[in-house]
Amino acid sequence: MRFDSLNADLRRWLQSSLDAGHDGEALLQALRAAGYDDGFARQAVEAALARLRRSAAAPEPSRGFLAPFAVPANTVRIGDRAVEILMTIGSPRIVLFGNLLSGEECEQMIEASRQRLQRSTVVNAATGAYDVHADRTSSGTHFERGETPLVARVEQRIGELIGCPAEHGEPLQVLHYPPGAEYKAHYDYFDPAQPGNDRVLAAGGQRIATVVIYLNDVEAGGSTVFPTLGLDVLPRRGAALYFAYTSESGETDPRTLHGGSAVVAGEKWIATKWLRQRRYGALVS
Ligand code: PD2
Ligand code: ZN
């Protein structure tokens, strides 16, 4: 039995259970208890374990991102949360989610970051240095994977939502834009032809997708803009924008050019999770 042939809910459950450290026997028992036929349950668990072994031996680009949203559903249940699907674009794959975080979680994330903010930088593609740049005038901080219970919970939720193991994620960044601050149009992926990008690409390969979580409502401005697509996403507390830009064969999609437009009034807080082809931190070329 191929893992990909299982239905999306079952795949998601198997994957998140294995990610959470449950072994094959525990999965088998849970499936039996849920009424699955014993033979089917065994094959499904074996398929999930085989996939896990393959990815541990030779970490590959994750497949089937957002496959669950191929079926029509306006809400996805992640644990005890009902995450709304507010807008989707097929290609490039872009999904706007509502209610990914609660208002309280957003507030906690902001408060945990407020005292640690530093001016944001960009990777200099020629030298590999992290430079302060006029195109990016936010300040920010990052949290190591699982650094706090809240960070771990958010990472787990993102992973379950889009079907990508948390290990593929870079540290969660929290960014703050006061009035006037912006991030001019850019790509989130790295150009492999540029020598300065060798180092960032070595730690997990190319970026494949971004999740931007809006932590507050902004009075005016501060949208996420995709100039080539004519798309402008306005921040709403707890909502999250997912966009993917690297195919399984590693081709990147220039239509995902995007930026954070200048905040006109109020302030803007976001949390950003960038996802890699392979486990982030693993130095595989
Ligand atoms: O500020 C934003 O809305 C935004 C959107 C997409 C920021 C980034 N990407 C980024 O920091 O890369
Ligand atoms: Zn970006």
C-alpha cells in the first residue's frame, strides 16, 4: 500500500502521530480502536513508517503540501481549532486562513517579542552577509523551534495544517512594523546562482513556502502585496497567509514576488515561518 493512496485525513493523522513520537504499535492500536480493519490498519501504518524511514535516510522535498484542501471544505479542524479557509489561489498555491491563532495567542506572541526586537536584515546574495537594508525597515526577533510552549504549539499547528513536518521550518520570526515601515517587493526563495546564497541554501535546501501570521489588526496600510498577481491581503488578527513557490523538482515561481506595504496608521505585527525542502539545520547540499 502506498502512503499517498490513503485519504488525506488519515495521512495527516498518521504523520502527526509519528511526528509526535508515537510508535507503530500505538498507531495500530488506535486505528483498531477506531474501527479500522486489522489488515488495512497494518498496511497503512507500515506505509507511514516506510515513508518516515525514507525521509530519515534521504530527506527529500515534502510532497502533497496542502493536499487536504483539494477537497472542498471551508474549515479545517486542527486539534481543537477550527481554522477557516478564506481564500485560495490554485497556481501559485496561495491560501488565506482565518482563526489560525486566537487573539490571546497573538497577544502573547507580541508580548514575548517586544523586548527582543532588533532591526531586520536581508541576506546579501553576493557576500552571504546579513545586511541592514532600506528595502526592509521592520524590526524583529526569532524563536528557536519549540523555544516556548506557545511557539511549539504554533509550529505544530502550522505543520498539521499544511502537511509539512515542523523540522522543515526555520525559526519562527516575529516582525514589527511601526508607521512608515515596510518590506519592499522581494522573493522569499534564494537564487542558487548567487554565491552569497550557498550558506543559507546548505541548511535545509531551498525555501519552498512561507506562512505569514497576522498578530494584530492594522489601522491603515501594512498589507501583503503580490504585484504580479494584483493581490493585496489585509492583516487580520489570527489570520495566516500561506504561499508556496518551489516545485518538487526545485523550480521556483517568480509570480510569488511579494512585499509588506508600508504601515500608514497604527502598527503591524506578524509571525513568519519559512519552510525548507529538507529538515532545516541539517547540513545537506
Ligand atoms: O510583512 C509582510 O506582510 C510580509 C509578507 C511576506 C513579510 C514577508 N513576507 C517577509 O518578511 O518575507
Ligand atoms: Zn517575504
